[in-house]
Amino acid sequence: MRTWLTERLGLDLPVVGAPMAGASGGRLAGAISAAGGLGMIGAGPANTPEWVAEQAGLARAAAGDRPFGIGVLAWGLDQATGQMDAVLESGAALVSVSYGDYAREVPRLRDAGILVATQVGTRAEARAAEQTGVDVVVARGGEGGGHGRNDLGTLPLLQMVLDEVQLPVLAAGGIAGARGLAAVLAAGAAGAWVGTAFLACPEAETSAAARQRLVAAEDDATTYGRVFDVGQRLAWPPEYGGRALRNAFFDRWYGHEDDLARDDEAHQQLVAARASQDLDVAPVYAGEGAALLDGERPAAEVVRSFADAAELLRRAAQG
């Protein structure tokens, strides 16, 4: 399974651990990289430059001489003073900047010799990304966990983006194992951008309670919308909702987001629930691949499970 991604970064497998703010810190990123994939640290607007440096150090310690990456949110960089400077100094081989005015960050990242990725959810976003000079595009379908567009599923989007741009393309959304990796590689992707499959790993920053819910998730467990962003007063651009495990708070407020934006009691309830891990109220972001989780497994074991894609592709080629 040699692709642009494995050749460019010296990976054993064309698998990237998605940068999930709040879930993928330096320990998880380093474990994924050490196992032969590319681990990514997910940095949100609240993460300080010191936090970025600390997590990068953890990733380097775990990964050894293997590369790692960092993902940041373009819309939050103005409030995350100094975060991008810390990213530039982190030693990351690849940086993902998505959701907002990411184009302004591309030149200095590339000038520093860092590969730049951005996530796209439509054909038009893919065209715009290519024009900014990014090195690789991540075609993220609506099945994906966390934030992004819900306009298109992964496979239709991937086909459109592959036809639209000349850049390497990674596929994201609903890819939780070897079968998913084989499918997107066969379509022409350079690799898979995988988040949910790593959420139940002990190296992830997810709580024990969240891991239990993730492992127990059925095939209809997730839902998509802006409820949790509105409830937390987060400044996510409205076109990028979030996919998470459905819970009572989401069901109460879905379709009533304007009321929720004015309800201070509900806001405080959500803030308190996040602190106490009351998951009937607080979000657990995850994609549709949560239904494929079969237990808590070390990140290295999850990475190795994707290697079976090679045999699946071989069988398909034989007919």
C-alpha cells in the first residue's frame, strides 16, 4: 500500500489519525506515529502555545524518529494568541488548518517546510483549497465525527474531489477499519483520515465514561447539528455543524437553536455537564464509524488492523 502519503512521510500505512481537539493529544498522536501511521495533535482555540509545545514533546517522545502532525482551527486562531507560532516550532511534519480563513496561514507553513492540509466538504471548497497552495486535500464526508459539513457522504465527495483537483486527496468520514481504507484507496485516495476508530484507545484524552458509550454505540447512535456549539456559545462558522452521539440534551434543543442561544440556564447546564462528564447532556463527538468499535484497544493495535486492506485489495484485483 504505497501511496503519495506513505512515500512523502515514510509511513508504513496510509493512515492519518485525525486531529480531534479534546481527544487527540500528544500521547495518542505519538502512539499512532510509532505504529506506522501519522498521528495528529488536535488544537482548539483554548489551547495555549505552552500546551502545543508540551503535546508536541509527548508526541516526539512516543514516536521516536517517526513524523507527527498538528491540526488547528482557522476560525479560532485570532483568539488563540501565539498558537500558530508554537505549531511552527513544534517539529510537526504536516499541519492541517481548516474551517475559516485558512489561506492566510498556508505561505508561512510552506516556507517553514511543513506540509499543509485542509479539510473540504464540497467540490467548490476543494477547488478553492487547491488555489491556496495546500499540499493535500482531505475530503471529509458527513459521516465523520466532530465538525465539518454534512452536505455529502464520503464516497460521493471523494469521487468529486479526485476528479476536481490535481493534489493528493485523503478520505475522511466513516473509515473505521481495513474495509474502509481499501475502499478509498481503490477509488484513488492517497490515504485515510481516521478519527473515531481511535477514540476508544487508552492513549486518547476521552474519559472512561465516553469510551464506554462509544463502544456501546449502535449503528444509529450519532446525530448531526449545531446544538452543542450554540449551547456552549462557541464561534464555529454555522456551515460546520458537529456529529456526536445522540443524547437527551441534543434531542431537547434540536430545531430550537435560536431559543437555546438565549437560554443562559441551558448554557450553564451544558458547561457543568462537560466538567462532570454527564454525558446525557455533554457531547461525545464521534462519527458513524462508532458502531464498528468493538472494545478499547491500544492505538498501535488499531493502526495494525488497517494493514488488512492490502489483502482486501489483492482479492478484489483477482476478481
